[in-house]
Amino acid sequence: MFKRKEIEQTIMVNTDAKETNLIIAGTKILGDIVSDNNIHVEGEIHGNIACKGKVTIGPSGRVKGNINCLTCEIHGKIDGEIKVEDLLTLKETSRIHGNILTMKLKIDEGSFFEGSCKMSSALPDMSDVEELELNEE
């Protein structure tokens, strides 16, 4: 019971961060992205995203790779596995091809998802974020 309250406070601190990395439309990144701050993607990424905050994939955003983050909102297209520690929101324009692991899932009418989905009250393992940070050096 006390542990849940600690988790909620952590989520609020990380998702409300004022600093957001923005990848604008027309930008194409080949490689992995690791960030402690939020990420908003309107461009195209061919690589994995590991984020300790919120990842937003805008309507023009495309990701071909895995996403591992605290919270996620998807309007665009994803080809890869998605691991979200808290809430994953699939908006009506989202197109997902890959497996999902999350604690909470919200799917708007019109969104498309092809793959398996596992929801758990236990938090997903965020060791992938640490692994990417270690491999980066």
C-alpha cells in the first residue's frame, strides 16, 4: 500500500518535467536514444528509445525500434516492442505493429494494434534503460 503511493509520486515528478526533447517532422535519426527527460517525436527514428519520462509519438512520428519508458502517448506509427512502466495511450491515429507490456492501457476508437499485450500490476523491468546507458559509454 505504501509502495504504490511512492510510485505515483515518482510518476508525477518525471512526467511533469519541463524539459522535453523534440524531434521535428523531416528529421530522421538512425540509432538509439536515451534520455532522463520527456521525448516528443514528430520525425522518424530507426532505433530504440529508452526514456525515464514520457514519450509522445506525434501524428507524423514514426519509430522502427523498441520503446521503454515511464508513460507513453502514441498518435503515429510504431514497429517494435513497447514497454511502459505506467500508462500507455493509443490515440485514434496510432498504428502499432509489435508487442506491448504495460501496467495501464487506454485505447481510443480507431487505433490499430497488431501483436500481443501483457498488462501487469507489477512494474516492467526498466533495466533496458540502464543497459543502453552503459553501452553508450
